[in-house]
Amino acid sequence: MTTTTGRERRAPVRPTGQERTFSADELIVSKTDPRGIITYANDVFLRVGAFERHEVIGQPHNLIRHPDMPKAVFKLLWDTVSSGRELFAYVNNLAADGANYWVLAHITPSLDRSGRIVGYHSNRRRPHPEGVRAASALYDRLLAEERRHSGGRAAVEASSALLAQLLAERGVSYEEFVWSIVPEEV
């Protein structure tokens, strides 16, 4: 199968359960066009994700989407950045070899001089384990809700509603939740 860019798509990757990490002083960086097609990936992205550069450039960024990430979080992410705002998020990514790696992502829209979105830029840091545990607990609830629904759209709507409800119960936005689970010493 090929993409619109003519590049070969990899076969679906199955998670192995092996978790990978990276150093606290490293940043995973990628850039995409407005449709989410990767236009740049730094060496840390390639190493941690077990990719060669030619395997990612021209591919959809969801190439690294882990199946244990709730669709509601990605809907929130896209809704936020496509409206021109930045977002911080805990994300569990899937490497080419099936390993997973958690990141604290900062995603921003890239604008041209007229303020039109021309792409997206993401910097990812190594998250603190306490933050990962808290995000995982929330994401497990969202995934359970998604699995209760047979259709993709219904699953996203249901888990998005649950996410909104759980955040409202805490009296926080998603980004406030993200920062509330980062230990103060970080």
C-alpha cells in the first residue's frame, strides 16, 4: 500500500509490551504539514521510534499511534491545534519494533505571515513516572468507554464526553490536568 506521496506504508505493528525511554536532556522533535504528514523528524525521534528517516518522512504522524491511546485525546489534540492553539499532552507512542514510549508532548501550530496554519511542530520530553501513572489511569477509563461502542465515531464521542465529565469533576481543563500530575520538582 502506498500513501499519496508514493511512499510505501509499513505493515501494522503489534505492541510487544517492551517499554523504551530516552534521556531527560533529549527532545523528540517532529514537524508535519497541515494534514499531519511528517516533514521532519530529529535523530532522537528516529532512534527512540526505531525508524530510519526514509520510513517516516511523508508518512502520517499517526504512524506512531499506540492502540492503547484513547481516541478522545487525539480528538482533543486535533481540535485544539487546528484552531491555532498549543497543547501539552501525555502520549504513549508505538515504535516500529513494537516497543512503546511515553512522552510529555508540546504541540503547536506553525503559522505563515498571514496567520494561516501551515503545519504543526511537536517537542516531546521524557515524562515523570508519576505523571505517566496518573495519565494511564485516566486513559484506561477512556479506553474502557471506547471499547463499549462498536463504531469509531460513537466510541470517540462517548470517550470525549467521559473525558469532559471527568475533567469537569476535577474543575480543570485537560492541560491543567496535565500540569497537575507533573511533580513540582520536575
